[in-house]
Amino acid sequence: MKHEMQGGEIFDLEQVLHELKHYLPSQMTLKDFIHHNSLHAFQQKKFYEGIFRSSKLFGYKVTLQLDDFRQLFKLGRIKEGVIDRIIIERKGSENLELWAERVLIKKYDENIKPRIGLLRSNWKKYYKIDLDTLVHSLLYRILCGYLDQGIALWDFPVEKQGFLESVCFMEQQSVSSFFKCKKVRNMLQERSLGIKDLLQRIVGDERYYEQYLFDMAFSHRGWSGMVAVVEDNDNALLIKKPISLSDLIHFELLLEIDRLTMILGENWQPLATKVQEPPVDIFAPTPLTELDEVFKIWQDAFEWSYYDEVIQGIKTNINTPKNIPPPRFQAIFCIDERECSIRRHLEYVAPTAKRWAHPDFSVLSFISDRRAQNLWINCVRLP
């Protein structure tokens, strides 16, 4: 967590927003089909260090489970000789038997206990309240209405100077409200009331503010990530809709306060008054464990078992005759299982055709004669 700043303050909102944008997935809108590495915040680290750190921070599952690896071993898809070779290379021949027992037999607790989400889970523990269920369905509908790109039957009623300002104006002009409690509705209109003030009401202890915002944003990481992208990229939407991550956080905190007040009454106590554990240092070091080492051995053995087969196949067919007739046509496909059926059909009806695969590539054909063109047209007409 943050060191104490000048004036005795612990919480730096601008710094937390910056870190949130760094760790949230950069979820682009569907205007542009684009691949994004959802673990981009860890890509400067070595592979295993990055994926296991992301798992400990956010709870991501980054490998198969041990039972899955061991079942693949029993089926022969992971080779015993490959496992032995990797263990000897990493741990030494004198430790082969010890690590083989750990890899193949030893029981481990594989439950992931991420740091993100721990604080907000106390709403259920102490208050028996699921805030995600109470807030998210309404929040998503409002965001969808505001960010709509012409799909909805009705436009968002007001689009003034941004998301929060638009909601404020609607609340001023409407008889009905997004909020159940009049007091919270009035809080929306108080311009001097900021995110830190709302956190004081809902959390109560400044030491927990950063942890709470990370928990809340990552409870819907796709929405938070998309809002962060739209805020920083003017071209993310065809129909421009100004919105910021701070707007989303401000509004969601108000919805949480509203639902808590509706259920618990006016005198409910902030979360920090119930929590027994000290604040979690989200970004503290995450040293690799023995289980991580076991997963590394399994993952490498799984991959090398396939590498060996591929290399052997190349070696076996290296002297294939070169006098192969030119292909009737070539077809390029995206590396996507949804296009697998038509690609397999081409392999069956046109074995001399050349097929290529490329990420993010829609089906495209290069036609060399009329008969091949007709074949392609008949293929794409298939149900």
C-alpha cells in the first residue's frame, strides 16, 4: 500500500486510478477487432514469474490442475522421459526421485486465494449482503444505455458533459430515480462530495481505500477496463460518449451506499469497523512456491512432449519429394475453431489446395481458376 504522504494523508486517488488503469484489462470496444494481452501488466516479467504473480494477485488460473496433468501423463500425452529430463536439468539428478514424487504423487492445496477481493468479501461475512448482486445489474444497464452506439431502441435521455454529469441532470429533472434513498440521491448533487468522501462513508478507514477500489473495479474488470480505454482513447467509440474511470467509481460507490442504506437503515457502520485483518499490501512480492515449481515442470513437460513429436515428424518427412503440383488455390483462415469445419471440408474435397492460418485473419481465398472459384463458392454455401 501507499506510504504516508505529506499532511498525514495515506490515500492518493490519482495514483490509485493510474495503477488501476495499468492492471485492468484494456478491454477495447467491438468497433475494432483486436487481440489484447489481458496480462499486459506482467509482460515485462519472465513468463512463469508473471503468470504466477497474476494468479496470486487476481486469482487467475494460469495452468491446468494437477489432476489434469497427471491424467494426461497416464494417457501418454506427457512423456515420462521428458519429465525426468526436465527435473534433472532444473533440480539435478540427485533430486530426481524427490521431485518425481512431488510431480506425480504428492497432494497439494490448489485453492487460489487472491489478494484482490478480500476486503469486499467482508460484506458477506459480517453483513450477509452481496453487493455485487444488488448493484451490478442496474449499473450495467445504465452503462449500456449511456455507451450505446445506436443499437438500443431508445437513446440515453441526456448526454451532457460526461457520464456523471448526465446522470446528475437526469436525477434533477426526473420524478423517478436510480436510487432508493433520498439522502443518497442528494449526495449525487453535492458537487463538493468526492470519491474520498464516499469511501469515508462506506469504508471508514483511509488505509483500506486503495484495496477497496481495486476490489470494486475488479469485480467487473471488463467494464472497468473498457471505461478506462474509452476515457483515454477518443477513437474507441464511433459515437463519442465522454466517460472516465473516476465517474464510474463515483457512481458505483453511491449505488453501494444506497443499497446498504436501504437494507441496513441510516445507521449502518462502515466496513472497516468490522474488519479484523490489517490492510493487504496488494503489490507485495509473491515468491514462487513448491507447487509453482511443480506446475512449471508439468507445463514444460507437456509442451516438450509435443515438440518432440513435431520434430520427429519433420525429421521423418524431410525427404518428401519436391515435385508436388501447384495448388489449385490457397485459402487463409483465422486461427479460430469456429472456422475449423469449413477448413476441414476443404481438406476433404480439395486435398491439393493450400491452407494457411493466421491470427486475426478472416476467411480469404486466392483463386487461380474458374473451377476452383466455383468450388469455393459451393463450400461457403454449406450450412
